[in-house]
Amino acid sequence: MPLLLWAGMRATGERGNVVLIVFGGLLWVGFSGWFIDDIDRPGGHVPIPALAAFALVGTALAGARPVGR
């Protein structure tokens, strides 16, 4: 998922998204690992509050700029 996001942002000309990709990717892996039992069943999904938290943190990361820029 993070690699797809990065590729799409590069294709559309977005720059300065290193913070979003690195920390968003780590957060995605963390959520996937934490909720693996919920995801790994038929019809399973990440709980809605956790997904909302991921979206909010991702939005905050999208506005962050690398240090020194």
C-alpha cells in the first residue's frame, strides 16, 4: 500500500512526501500486524476506529515537511 501511494504521488508530480511515505508505511505495517486476526478471516477488516485513526494520522503526516526544507 505505501509503495502504491508513493508511485501514484510521483506519477502526479507530488514532491516532499518522504515523511508521509516512511511513517505512513510503518504505521500501515503496524496496524496490519496488530489487527491480523481481524483481517485474516472471511469478511474481516480493520475496526472502524482504528481505520479512522490511521486516516487522521496519515492526513497529519501529509502536511508535514522534512526537516530543513
